Amino acid sequence: MDRIETLVVGAGVVGLAVARELAIAGREVLVVDKAADIGSETSSRNSEVIHAGIYYPAGTLKARLCVEGRQLLYDFCAARGVEAPAIGKLIVATTPAEITKLQQLAEAARLNGVTDLQWLTREEAIALEPEVSCVAALLSPSNGIVDSHGYMLALQGDAEAHGAGIVLRTSFQSARRDGAGHIAVLADDRSETSELHCRTIVNCAGHGAHGIAASIEGVDATALPPRHLAKGSYCAVSGRSPFTRLIYPIPVPGALGTHVTMDLDGRARLGPNIEWVQSLDYSVADSIVSEFREACRRFWPGIGSRDITPSYAGIRPKVHGPDSSFADFIIEGAAQNALAGIVNLFGIESPGLTSSLAIARHVARMMGVFDSHQGPQPQNLQY
């Protein structure tokens, strides 16, 4: 039977970041994913926005890891030639009643350590972005956009350069205890199975994380967090964006509101909206065009002259449903799940891309890992 020190399940952005972090620290790492390509689900179906850390309650993992991860991401991309321009964004109030909500966002950002926000009057906002319509705005210089696929390729390259293996078209079937480790059962795309002895399993499987966890001996499936799917669709807009920054409205429950982002070529896109679904259906309905046009017309009146076409959709792996507006990342090691050698990650939605390098460091700290760029870590943590 083959043996490995750490098995990472999931080759999305977080799984790749975790594998890289552990490999740099000298751990023997294998990543498996059932898909044919890295990052083919949630990691490649998002807005590619680098978040600043504004929206999340102070002290939460989302707040802390987003702020930490944002700078790690910019530094990583700069060092490896991955496009990640910090173009900034405006969060706009379109009615006087929304100014209070804008003030609340500014205070939340301050508590999270986001110290570079600037308050703009209507005139100041229009001076920066002549096509925008608002009564006041917050300017966030730390926001940006990133070539998510280029970023994941760089993570993969780093991980492999430090000895990690990445095996695609291979699914995790189950795991059972074996002394101080686990025996994982894997299956290839021909349904042929094999067994692998590993000391640690890190479950970064995104939408599949609940199923992976439930298939591990000793995990109480009834104690797993809720699993909900929130679909977000996007539309493409004809022509170049009239904006040089991202334009966001006041958030809505469970999401940040339909906003205007852009790709690295300067083309505008709209989205995402939020639709609670029961399955991984990535189709985009033609009916969202009128919905998006009306949602964005409040702060971009000129959108009425643009052609809008349905583009793509992503599905957020949430651990809260439509009756709640927030749930934190859930990252459980032995201290939370009482299972030595098992780390489960649930609900890694936005700002998961921005936070990915910080999430990887968090997992490494939970495992008591030492490496050269983090320094000594506590050795009394179980994993």
C-alpha cells in the first residue's frame, strides 16, 4: 500500500493553497480531485474580485483571513507575474436612506483593520467615475481583480516544485482509521479503486466537503453543519466598461448585491445575483437580463444603452440558508471534531479566493506546522 503524510481532497484554489503551504513546510502532500482540471467548479466560477475585508463581522474568520489573505495574494501574484491589479472600488448609496448603511460599512471595515477607505460626496464620486449615479460613496483602494486561473496554476507550480503531487480524475471514496493514521479509498475515472495510507486528511472539497466528511470513519454525519447552495449568475456587457473601478451597491441579505465588475481586458460584467437552488445547475436564464439591467440602472443610468447577454453562473457552498444573512467559514481540526488527523473545511465561499493563502496558513497553524515564512508554530495542537 502506498503511503503519504498528508492527503488534500480538492484541487480548487483553497486545496492548492493548502497543498503549497504544507509542501513548503516540508510535508509530503498528495492532492486528489475528481475533476479533469484544477479549480473547475467554485474557484473558476466567480467574479475574480480581490476583496478588502469590509463586509464581515469583526473577529470572524472571514474578516481576519480576508484582510490577511488580500495582501498575501497581491504579494504572491506580484512575485510570480500573475495579473492582479488593485483597481479599487466604489460602494455607492443611491438614496439618502442608504447613507446610514454606508456609514455602518465604514465602521465594520475599520473594526476589521481596513484603514484606507475614503468617504466621497456625490460630486467627488462623479469626479472619479463620471458614469456613476449616487448620493455618497465609499472608495476602497485595496480592492482588485485577479487572473484566477493564472493564480491557481502558480499555486500548483509552487506545490509541485516543493514535492507535492496532484492527481486529477480521482475521487475520494472513504477513509477508515488505521493506528495513528487513516486508510483512504480512492477511485479513478474508470471506477478502479486503490488504497492509500495517510497520516492526515485535509478536506477542501467545496461542494463535496459534506459528503467527504460523512465518508470518514468516526465522523458523525448528523453533526455536520448545514449545506445550502446559492447560485449567482453573471451577464456580459457590450463594449468597454465606462468605469475604471468596481462599482458595488449596498449589500443585500446573503450577498453583496448585483454589481459591476470587469475582466482583465476592461470589459464590464454584471452580477452575481443570488438564487437558492437544490443542485449544481450552472445554466443561466435569459430572464436575468432585465433583472440585472434594472438592478444596475440605479447607479449606472447609462446601462440602458448597452447590450447585455447571459454569461456564466457559479454556486456558493454556503452553511446558511435564505433565513440568515451571514455564516462564517468553518475550519475544523481535532479541537472541534475530536478526530485526530482530520481537518474539514465547510462553507468556503466569498471571500475564499481572496483568503486562500491565509486559509492555508490557518490550516497549517492548526496542524502545528513549521515553515520558514511563518516561523515556529505551536507544537501542542492536535490534527
